[in-house]
Amino acid sequence: MVLPFFLMDTNDMSTTIRDIMYTAPVIPVITLDRTEDALPLAECLINAGLVVLEITLRTPAALEAISLIRKAFPQAITGAGTVINPQTLDQAINAGASFIVSPGATPALLDAASANGIPILPGVNTPSEIMALLDRGITAMKFFPAEAAGGIPMLSAIAGPLPQALFCPTGGIKPGNAKEYLALANVACVGGTWLTTKALMAEKDWSEIGRLAAEAAGLVSN
Ligand code: 3PG
């Protein structure tokens, strides 16, 4: 069942990754260099309608940013990205992440996510990787790096033999191709950095980020 975000209790571990994927058409992939930017950035994305946020664990500011956003905007769904092993998974959970995103899918990471009961979007880009996740009962995945790994033709081809897999493509998604990805039956949402580029973040250009976010929030998933 897909719940509007304001009805979701993001502390509720029964919220599935599929619910999260269908909450907004675009998940901004955010890398924060300054903790002070966390709240103004989150505010403009959330106000624009992008209520699912992925904060990548690529900077020292990331974990504190997750905690701050989680406290200030409990109605949003704040997850941690670039979670690559059980250690970073623990850090993300302790910071208050509501879901986990990974560029890949190691058994150790999947076991840790399952043991902690936290929704996870593991990364794949081949049929065998998808089949390995399906064997574990995982049907929601990040398709990464989307454009480099074959993009829309690859996802369309995968839908033939493996229609039960649902994807959030990330990597090379832009306003120019997001709509086409979202039209695919096996795509629930897309992720990307185009809303929060290094340049826009360095300039604290919240108004342009808000404009791009509103445009992204207006995209429609199939
Ligand atoms: C990521 O960092 O998870 C993705 O690579 C984002 O890709 P993009 O910068 O092409 O949107």
C-alpha cells in the first residue's frame, strides 16, 4: 500500500522500501560539505514536495545532518546513502536514518539490514545480481549506475524475465531523461544529484534548488 508521506510514521519499521519509493518521483541524492546547510536545504526540498531525502555518507557532515533533518522534519523520510558495509549501516541507524541506500549489495550488508529491520535499497545492474536479491526476497533495488549500465533499454530488457524487480535508477539521471525512466513499469522513482549539485550547494542557492525540486516533484511515476 502506498501511503502519503504525512500519514507515514517513519519510525515504523514496517514501512517498506516500496512505500518509500512510491512516495515521491525523485529522491535527491545529497552530499553535504557543511552541517549548517542541512536544514535550509531539507526545508526547500520538502517544501517543494520532495519528502524522501538521501544523505550520502561521503562527508564528515553526513551523520549529523541526518540527525538534524530527522528531528526538524519528522514528516519527511530521511535516509542514508553510500552505506557500504555493516559499520556504516550501524552509523546510519544510530543517526536516525529511516532507510538505507547502497551502490551495491554484499551479503554482509544485506544481512545487517535485515537483522536491524531497516528498509534498504541495495544497488544492482546485472540480471545475476537482481536474481541474487530476489532469492533473498528482496524485490526493490537501486539500479546503479543507471546510464552507464545500459539505462532505459537495459531496464526494459530486464522487465521481460524479471518483472518482479522494482527499481530506483540512479546515476546519470537528469531532467531530460527522468520522465522516460519514470514511464517504465519497473521504475518507481529515480535518484540523482542534479538538484543539489556541488555548485548550487557551494552557493547555497536555495531558490534554484527549490525551483529544480518543484519541477522534479511534478514528475509522474507510472
Ligand atoms: C550517486 O552518487 O549515488 C549517484 O551516482 C548519483 O548520480 P548522479 O550524480 O549522476 O545523479
